[in-house]
Amino acid sequence: MRKIVVSNAFLEEVAVLLEEGQAVRVRIDGQSMFPFIKGGQDEVELVPYEIGSALPLWSVAFFKWHGNYIVHRFVGMQNDLFCMMGDGNLVQVEQIKENDIIGVLRFIYRSNGTCQDCSNSKWLMKGKRWYKMRRYRRYLLPLCRLIAKL
């Protein structure tokens, strides 16, 4: 596995490596997946996504949307489109085709040395519960950020 620490401007290289079948470990920037991924702190391991394979509901995918590379949660299907939403987003949902998915989040490596298995059913259910509480995120996200600072 090749380890790269990059900003969003260089995620094209990550996409190329995933398309070549390599797993990639990167430090994610941004807050769109907070509180599950802390931007600038946590590293994630992405593995290649194989077109036609089942993408588990509530898993997190690396995909291209309107020219940008994004890491967001798979929250459902609408017609033949995959609906993706960041855990730190209030309303934005991206709709993408399956061939826009490049990789799937496999592990989160926390700054405290722990590792989260992102295929774990308990972790996926936490993502589901968080998605169901999206109308309360306006209040929950600032509280989560305050707790994370402690």
C-alpha cells in the first residue's frame, strides 16, 4: 500500500492509484465528514471500488462529482443514481452514477493511534442513526465540535 498525504487539489493521483487497483492512505482535509472523520487529523485508507459490486448502505465512498473528488456516505438510491451525503452537511446530497465511484473507505486511522474498521456493522449503523438525525445536525454539529476540543 502506498501512503500519500495530499490536499484536495491533488486527489487526482489518489484516483489514479485506486483505478490501478492499489489501496491508498491519505489525510482528509475539510469538515464534510465530521464527526466521523476529523479533517486535518484523521487518515483514511481507501480501497478500489469494483463496478457492479455491492456498495453497502451507510458506507463511505470516494467519488468524482462535478469535477471534484469527495469522500461522503452512501445514503440510498434514487432511480439508478447513488445518493451521497457528508456527515457534516446539513442538506447537500450528491447524486452520482456508479461509474463515478472510485474507492471505498476501509479504515480510519485516528490521531490518537486507534483504527476504525469502516466495514464494521456497528460503525455502519452509527452512520445510519446520524443520517436519520440530519434535521438536528444544525444543533448537534456545534456540540460535537465543542466536545471534540475537550
